[in-house]
Amino acid sequence: MITLSHEQLDKINLLDKLFASVGVDQLKQLVESEQIVSRLKGTEDNPQIILNLVHEYDVMKLDLMNAKAEIVTLKSDFQALIKVLHADVFTPRYNQDFNNLKSKHGVY
């Protein structure tokens, strides 16, 4: 996870304001201006913070969706387990739920 300094957060906030207030054509003109081009040529160690943050956001979003799906699965397993525990395990009605849980989680 990327840890941002106070200065980097301020820069991102300023860029956010700039991007919201300027059109695409104006941004192209700004980026292609001599002052910025010469400044960028002088710094080869660009950390690409915004690009990394966007990538990290996408990865965390996928992880969150996977975690939500796992929670739903665990919830249904827990409900099936409660049904089994409150009934006689060998009752034919619940024996299938019990065997499904055992095989699903590798309990023998």
C-alpha cells in the first residue's frame, strides 16, 4: 500500500482541482508547454503516484468483491451448519446438508 506524505496529498488535491476546472485541450496545452517539458526532462525518477494509486484502487476493489462473495458463501454455510446442529444429524432431511458441508470443507 502506498503511503503518501503531506506534500504529496497536497499535490494530488491541487491536481484534482486543476483537472476539474480545465478541459482536455487546455490540459494538452499545459502539458506541452516548454516550461513543463523542460521540468519533466530534468526529473527521471518520477514515482507515478497517481497511476499507482489508481492501480492499487482497482486491486483493492477486486479484493473487496472477492471478500464479499466469500462472506456470502460462509453465511450460507453457517446457516446450514446451524440447521444441522439443531436437528438430529442422521435424520435423512439434514444428512445431505451435513455431508455437503463435510465434503465442501474437507472434514472427514
